Amino acid sequence: MRITGVSTYIVGNPWKNWLFTRLETDQDGLYGIGEGTLNGFAKSAEAVIHELTPRFVGTDPFQIETIIQRMTRDLYSEGGQLQMNAVAAIEVACWDIIGKVTGRPIYDLIGGRYHESLPAYANGWYAGPRTPESFAERAKEVVDAGYKALKFDPFGANWRTMTLPERHLSIDIVRAVRESVGPEVEIMIEVHSRLSVSEAVWIGERMAEFEPTWFEEPTGHQNIASTVEVARKLSVPVATGESFSSPQQFAELLSHDAVHILQPEPGNMGGIWRTRQVAAMADAHYGVVAPHNAQGPISTATCIQVSAACPNLLVQEIFDEYNVEWEREIVDFHSEVIDGCITIPNRPGLGVELNWKELEKHPYEVSNFLPLFAPGWERREGERPQLDPD
């Protein structure tokens, strides 16, 4: 069996264009699907996929490691997240093919199903104004829907430092969410690499009373030493790793023995195989993983397959319930969140299929971008030239 070609599909989700792939083989009707979504780079990632075509067309999709090396090491150039999301779009599709050929879910091929269901935390739920009241109201809706954990970024458009009013507003939002959901629900505080070390420590110390499960990516991911410094100064656990694009970055982070909640993003890591390797690395350091997942439904399906096989899984991020309503129209199967846990499919491969005709109804838009450092970004309405006054 050989790979014969790849087709790409950009789907216009309003706050982030999704990029899907269909990897064809010389076996009649057999193909695999993947995802290469990267905020602000849908067309760029699509171009990389097609430029990499000579590296994987003609190869056996079962030869995962060889295909990865041909698309990474053999090129020598370092393309970071852009290159690795393109690699992931092909690599995941290969696993989907392997699963379909063998008649097994992918998790059975990377260690076997360890979990009956996956503890989940909701993200994407806080679309609305940046006020304590709005965050509290929406957080309660999440808990009423059955979730036992949720994540949010209360910091607005701040970058590196914050004024005193901004500091206090951010803390007030966290306080309001904690009071709304009660003491038993886990809350995760997202920072999106916003803060300097001193600012992150100041904020982290004052948020400790609300008992967050973690303080996520408090400083720029490029400087691992800064993340380590924050982690060592806070009693609140620090989580990071979504922005890393190589196992070597995780190895450096783990060598400091300061951060033990790792968040590999299968897209940025180049797919399932490298993400599973990072989970094993974390396990060797007595750490846990919470795979990052803020893309489209194929990303969710990918994360479910990886997490199902990881004994050191802490929790799995999920956006699907708070994405656009038509997401359910573009896939033929959705894992459900029941009593705070994600159900795990037993279908071959990824366990999900794309509705190709439905994809055409949602074209690419250049404004479909999440502007994390622009006021009002938390509304998740894409890039907007002008914001409503409220």
C-alpha cells in the first residue's frame, strides 16, 4: 500500500480557520483524515502540506517514523509550529489509515486503551464581556451542563505588565468564577504567555487562595528558564507545553524538575507519535499530561486517541460544545461529555469521519483569527476592526 496524494480543506470557523486533510492511498476507497489548524496560518500551513508532498507520496502509511523523519530531519530547515502542524496533518491521517486497515482504534496501536472515559475540562465557554458577572454566569452554565472542570483567561489584552485596576479586575474574575462554581469544581487559569516573571509571580501568589488546578503558560514559552522560575516561586502548579514543537523542548523543561503538568499539542508536536512520546517522558519524571486541544473536531478526535492510551493523563481539554453550532454537521460522530468525562469511541482509526459537502458551506475568511492581545478577544468572534462599546 502506498500514499498517492493529499487534498486540503480550509473550513471557516469564525474565530479560527480549521485546516483538514484527506490522505489518499492506492487501495480503492481507503483514505485517512487529519488536521493542521494553526491560528492565523491556515493558508500557510496548507501550502506547507503541499510543499511536503514529495516527502510522503509514494511511501507506506504504516511507516510513521520514516515519514516523520522525511518531513523534518531530512529537510534540515526548522519550520517550528508551522512545519509541525503540516506534519501532523499527514501523520494523523496515516494513523487513521492504519486503524482502518487493522480494524482497530488508534489507541489500541499506541499502547492500548487505559481509560474507560477521559476526565474533561471545558474551554471556549466564556465568550462575552470581560466582567466578573459575565464570567460567573457562564461558568455556572458550564457546571450545570455536567462539567467538573473549566479553564479561562481573565487577563484581557494585557502583555507583560498590568496596571493595578487590571490586576484587580483579573483577580475579581477568578474570585467570581470560584464563588459561582463552588469549591469542588476544578478551575484552570490560562495566561497565554502574557506576563513577565515578576508579574506572573505577583498574580499567581494572589490567585492561590482560589485553589486553581494550574496556572498555564504564565510567561513566554521561548524562555524555559522563566517558566521554571515562576513555577519554583509559586505554590500553585504551573502547566505549560502547548507551544512546544519538539520533544527536546520538553526534555529541557523536565530536566529542571519544576513543572510536572505538561500540555503537548498534537498539532504543534507533529502528530500522535511524538505526543505519545512526550507523555512517556513526563511519566519518567513522575509528571502528568493534559493534551492541549483548541482547534477543530479532528484535533479533538486525535487527542482522545492519545489520551485514552496514557496512564499519566490528568485531564483532557475540550472545546467542541462551545464551538460553532454547525460543527456537528461537518463530522459524523461526536464523543459526548457525560458526568464530566469524555466518552471514548471504539470505531477504527480516529473514530470520526468528515462530511465533505458540509465543509464547502463554510469558506475561509482572513478575519477568522483569534487576536489574543486585542481588547475584546474573549468574545471569540474573530478579528474585528471595531468593537462594540459594551
